[in-house]
Amino acid sequence: MKIKANAIGIDDPINVKGSVANQDKADEMLIKLLQISVNADKQKIDDSKLNEKQKTQKAIEALQEERSFTKDAFLFLKNILKLTDEQVEAAKEEVDFDGLGSYLNYVIGRLKGQSDEDLELAKKVEEKDPKKE
């Protein structure tokens, strides 16, 4: 299958095999993506009862988790898309954290059998979802 890579600064689509191994890697990455989202929501829980030291410790833990996730995400993309180290470094310069999450959702969706059209339609529906507002 062809996966678009414009979002990470690569003009030509990349051929990727929809193998069981790649789908398993996609599932593992999706679990990490969902976990960081859940953990971010937990961070939003009222922490007014925490002292400054506890708040700082929570912030450090959140940053460590985010950095670990980012490393895992780019390793996943490197392995799935067969990127060079130079392409990975260029991609890191190209996307922000939200863009990385969106691109991971795209790649995972493609590996799970969704077409570009299916993913585009799902994105439009999500953007219009009144529950999101």
C-alpha cells in the first residue's frame, strides 16, 4: 500500500507492506497513542490540593512520558516507513506534537486497512462532532 508522507516532509508516497507484523506494530503504537491521551486527561484533574513540589514532580513525569512517546513514535515511523536517520531528523523538524499524533493515526489507519478516503471522511466527521466542542 502507498502511504502519504507529506506531513513529515517527504514528497513521494512510501510503499508499505500490510503484513501481520506491521499491523501488530501499528496496534502497539495505537495503544501508546491512546495511553498518552488518557494520561494527559488525568493530568487535567484538579491538582489544587498538591503542593508545589508535587506539582513539579507531576510535570516532570508528564514531560518524561511525552519524550518517551515521541521517541517511540519516530522509531515506529522509521521502522514501518523504512526511513533513514536523516529523514527521521527532518521529520522531527517538520511536525509538532499534535501533527505527529495525527500522522500516526493516519499511518495506523492505513495499516489497519482503511483507505485515504475513509480516513479523510472520518477526520471531517470528527471535526464536526458536537461532542468535541
